[in-house]
Amino acid sequence: MFALLRLFVVLMVLLTIVYWALVFYFRAGERDRLEAEWEAEQPPLPRDTYVENGIREYRRSLRRKLLWGVYIVPIGTICILIYVVNYA
């Protein structure tokens, strides 16, 4: 029981580190894309406002929600493996 708890704690710490690294990586890529798009189009908005509006939209996007798969897939896989090894 304690081994499973220890595994869960270590796994959550590692997955949280991976999650935040991916969040910062994707956000930086989105910011770079928005800045390049602003340079190409030259919209009437100031650059900072244009980029911040794009980042605000990005926060609600599907890609951001898919990052939760960082938690769900490994934990689900471990739960399935534990079930199969012990009960199947």
C-alpha cells in the first residue's frame, strides 16, 4: 500500500513538472507565432495588445486542454496494468 502511495506521489510530481514544461513551451511557440503573424499583417492593434488577445484565446483552446492528457494517460495506464496483473 505504501509503495503505491509513494509511486503516486512521485508520479504526480514528475507529471506536474512535465505539464508545466509543456505549458511554457506551447505558450512560447504560440507567442512567437502571433508575433510573426502581427509582423506579416500589420493589424491596427498595437503588437502587445494583439499578442495578449491571441494568448487569451489560446488559453481556451483545445491544445491547452489536451495537455491534461499528461496526467490522465499515464495514471490510467498504471491503473489498467494494476488491474490486469492482479485480477485478470
